[in-house]
Amino acid sequence: MKPILEIVEHQEVRCVGRDTTVLETAQRMAGWKVGAVTVLEGERLVGIFSERDLMTRVVCQGLSPATTPVGQVMTPNPVVVDAHSTVEQCLRIMNQAKCRHLPVVHSGHLVGMLSIRDLLQSDIRQKDDEIEMMRAFIHYVPPSTPAGSGH
């Protein structure tokens, strides 16, 4: 199983500062077509802000997206995964943590964000490859053994 670094290595890390308003963050997320962003203080990961945070911590609480800083409503200290983790390990972590996004770190640095969709797409591609290999194996017809060779 390939490490998740191969999934995120070509992605741009989408992040905002903790003082960025929820409105600006949501607009950026919509423009980037992502469901969650990392929240940084300087270069340090301090949280994650997702569509679910927007719904449950802003809209349902009657807060103003235009004036509420994302740092006030983010999920602080998110669960992170190492870039050498496998898809299976990440799916297990997401299931245990009940989350759909995981920041990815490599040598202590934020290198990407995994979504459940990223992991499922990778898993499907791998399974498709395995199916093709099995089909090739099943359809392989070995050369005939000559009659009387004792085999």
C-alpha cells in the first residue's frame, strides 16, 4: 500500500490564519472547492475549519460569519497523520475520530490535507488495479505440457 504522501504531494495546502473571518474563509473554501482548511498561527497548525464547523458552530449558534474569526469556531488541535501512513490507517483514524479530513505532516511540517474522498478514490484505484491483475492471471493459459512427459 502506498503512503499517503503520494496522494497529497501535488496538492496545494489550503490554510487560513486564525484571525480570518468565517465569511472570508467560507468564500476561499468555495473558490478552492474544498470542504475544510487548516488554521495556522504563523506556520504552526492550530486547528481545522470544516463545512460542519460552519454549520454547527456558526450558523446554528446565530454568529455572524462576517465578524466571527475562524479561530473562535475552528476545531482546535486536530488529529493529524504522518505522511508515511497508509490509506487503511487513515481510514481507521477517521472512523475512530469521527472526522472526514486529516491534516498530513511530514518531518513536523504540514504538507497536505486528506479528505475521505481522497482516500476512497485511492482505494478504488488500487482495487481496480488488483482486479485487472487477477483478470490477467485468470486468462493466462500456460503452454501445454507435451504428452508423455510424465507430468
